[in-house]
Amino acid sequence: MAPQNFLTSFRRTLESGLPGEEAHQLLMPMKRPLSSVAKAKTSDYRESAVGIVLHPFKDSIHCILIRRPSYEGAHSGQISFPGGKRDASDIDLEFTARRECLEEIALPHQHAELIHPLTEVFIPVSKFSVQPYIFFTDNLPKLKPDEREVEEIISFDLFDLTRHNQIPTTSIPINAGFTMKDVPYFDIHGHVVWGATAMMLGEMKVLLERM
């Protein structure tokens, strides 16, 4: 798909509104509360933002993900979008997303155009309220993973999301020997993408299917 045709069609789709938490539910683990419900019950949450970076590649539109390194923490080794918590000096959450894209994958602040924010996702285990922003660049620079925060940069065909007619489920090992069962996920280049990132991709999937 030609980049301009994609942007025109995608923006037209966005004009009808976001699918929101209804789309999130397609990829939510069992017993996970809706983000709006969980956030309303949490007073000490932290604001954060991620960048959903889209770019043309081989007659399609690709999307950037990253793999986190292994560490002692809730999101060790997970697949996510570049992003992180809002700094006190960040003027807004869009700036947070752009700053994190610069720090984590070396995408310059103003190199990508803001297309639209997606629906906020709340992560109960880490008490992060995550605001996703969709960015588009028709001239992706050479990306470089941050040595400390990023193990791998992954680019995948965005329209692969629409080829998941049936969302598979799997078991996810959690700390202290606990395992989450029947967790919905996307298989992206052999990586299990679940949780908040999968919920955001679920909203992207619904938007693409509306186009």
C-alpha cells in the first residue's frame, strides 16, 4: 500500500472514533480489569507514554517493537513499544513518547509525524498509566538500540495483525513460580506479544479492519 493512500484511509477511519477498551478486551488476560476501572481504583499511578512508530517498507506499512533485556522486574524480556515514564521536565505525554523513542531507538524527536493517540492502557502490576501515540515517518533513519534498555529492535508488517482471525492463547510464567493461563497474544516473528502491548495492537487491528 502506498504510504499516502494508507495515511488518507487511516485518518478517515480515525475520524469515526477509537474502538477503545472494547478492542483491548480481545487481548486482555483473564480476570484483568478494564484499564479505566483499574486506574480509578489506584491513586498512586505513574504517567507514561509509548510511540507506535509506523513506516513504509516493501509495499506495505511496518511497525516498530522492541525486546526488553532480562532483569529483575515486572517487564523483563517482554516485547513492547519504545516508551517509558513521564519525566518532570516533559511538557506533555507526546513529548514523553518522542523522548523515549530518541533514547531507546535513536529516532529523532521531530522525525516522525503524529497521527493520533490511541486509548490509554493501565498496567496494574507496575501502576503505569500508558498513553500510546501513533507516529509515521516515510524516511526511517538507521535505528540504534539503547545498550541498557533495548535488547532488539523488531520491525513487522502492520497488516499481519489483520491475518490473526483467531487470537491464540498460551501460558505465561510469572515471578514466584506463578503461571498465567489462557493468555491471548500475537505471534510476531516468533515472539509472544501479550499484555499491554498486545492490547494496543488489538486496537490497531480493529482500526485496520475498519479501513
